[in-house]
Amino acid sequence: MAKNDNKQIKIKLVRGLIGASEAQRRVVRGLGLTKKDQVVEHYNSPTIMGMVNKVSHLLEVTEA
């Protein structure tokens, strides 16, 4: 497993979940996002980045 620098990333839900599949809704909820324009912070890890890649069309990611 690669060593993480414990860098934080900010993830913002920029599009609503209307029309999204149930799997995409679960991924967004797993990231801790419930409302449009909500921002959460997570450590940059392969698990989190895999989730972000699944629903990248709904999110905006910036480094904290």
C-alpha cells in the first residue's frame, strides 16, 4: 500500500442527485454528502479517490 501524505481534499456536490442511479446515490452518501453545494473534507486515499471517480460528473474536488 502506498504511503499517504495525509493531504486533505475538499469535495463539493455541485449537481443534484435527481436522475442518478441508486449506486451513484450510495457513493455520494458514502462520501458524506447529502445536499447540493455541501462541502466535506477527506484525506486523499485510494478508497476516497475511487469513490470520487465513480461520480466525478457530480462533484468538484479541490485540495485543502
